[in-house]
Amino acid sequence: MRRRTLLPAMLATPWLAQAQANKPVTWIVPFPVGGGTDAFARPLTAALTKQMGRQVLIDNKGGAGGTVGAGIAAKLAPDGSNFFMGAVHHTIAPSMYPRLDYRLEEDFIPVALLASVPQVIVVHPGQLPVSDLKGLLAAVRAKPGKLNYASAGNGTSHHLAGELFKLNTKTFITHIPYRGAGPALQDLVAGQAELMFDGLGSSATHIKSGRIKALAVAASKRAVGFPDVPTAAEAGVPDYEISTWYGLWAPKGTPREAITAMQAELRTAFATDEVRKVWNGLGADVPNLYGDAFGRLVSSETKRWAEVVKRSGAKLD
């Protein structure tokens, strides 16, 4: 028998009973296949499908740093079958894109934080044969502007992580934006890109295989599952901490019971060894932040990234 918190389950039951006869649940993922969002979305939706007895499908809608998919999700029917899996990038976008066709905090209801991982500085060992962060800095300073870093797109945490790194180290690396972390990482693994400031979730398997090399994590402590990768401070770059987090929202107007039901299902999934093992393997902690508490994180991150954009002078490339 499944164990779950009694009150959310009781509140969710009427919606769940009615939902069995409805269409599958759809999660809009605003990035192409293969990125960090997908790395968490696919095992989580598989677990939810299994435990709910109802399909939870992923619909990838990439483009413009995740803002295309967000705009699509904001206009979906708020009937309890549509959700939006966004990321920290969507708290950066208001400061980077002058005209968005949605408002994150007005057009969506915060459901839950799904995962959080530190940014990791990774290089292709053939294109940039350095063994540590000091070696990277020496290479960058020897060829200012000649080395490129790939990102998931303008206004993503990958982009801002690169700009902050340049600001903190007084170096210059050329930014190459992609349509998502998946395509950017694919080029890095293939040796078409030299460097990336990636969310650990999408780089994890490639680091473990040796196809790319991790130089440091942008966190105050070493990442779960990656004890040999130093923090940026340990590697010689202090005050450099950036995380990539992923969250779930529902379109404004979605019934409260549908949101409560999804939160109850997420709590159940996060309590399983299956999901916890995947999260730890991707260097992520299992979260416990729902509803208004998650909404407060979104608000604080939006303000924080507005300051980072202003300080770094980051622009659309």
C-alpha cells in the first residue's frame, strides 16, 4: 500500500477519481530533449505515470532560453491536465528579454520545487586539455576572447554563470548561445565547443563517462555523488555560487484540488528509493518546497537575477 500524507490525499481524492476518465496529464518542458530539465522530467513523469495509473506526458517546446515554451504553457487550458516544468532561467528572463508574452508570477500558480543542482564548469578534454580551474584561467588569459563557452541560450543560468565567471575572474570568453542545454552539451561532448557552465544534472553522465571533464562546482560544498570535484572556492575562484533549479507550475485558474493532488503525488514519488537514487546520481538533493513557499523562492530569485544581470552587463547575443 502506498504511504502518503493523509490530508493532501483526502483533498486530492475527488479530483483524482474524476481525472481517471480525462486526457493524460501534460508537462510542457520549454527546452529540447537532452538537457537538464529532461534529465529530471523523464524519470519523474515515469514514476508519476506508474503510481497514478494515468499517463504524464512531456511536451518539449524549446527556444529563446525557455521563454517560447513558457508562453505556450501560459495559454493552455487551466483544467488540471496541463503543467509547466520551468527552471531558474525563467526568473532571469524578465531582466533579459524586453517583451515576454507571459508573466511568470501572474500567469502561473507555483506547484513545487522539483530539483536543484549546482552549476559545474566542464570542458572537452581534447579541445581544452586542462586539469583544473587554474589551468583554465591560464588558457583563457593566454587567448582572451578566443575560447568559447556554450550555453542553453540567452538569459539562462548557463549564460549568466559564464558572465559572472568572467566578471569575477576578469577574463573574456565568447558566449555561444544554443536552443537548450541538450544541443549545447551535445556539441561540447563532440568537441565542437570547448567549455560550458552547465547544470550538473545534464552533465553528470558525461562527466562519469570521461567524455567531458568537470573542473569545479559553483557551490559552497561538493556535490552529492561527485566528491572528487572541488568547489569553485577550493579551486581558486571565491564567491562564485550558482545553482540551476527546476520547478513545476500550473496555468492560472487551475483548480486548487488539481494542484493539491499533484503535490501529493510528487511527495509520494520523492519518497521512493527509485527517484531518490536518480536525483543523487545527478548530484541533486530531494526537495521539499511546495506552493507558496516555492512561490517565495521564485520571487527572491527574480530579484536576485535582476541584480546579477545589471552587475554583469549581460546582453542578448
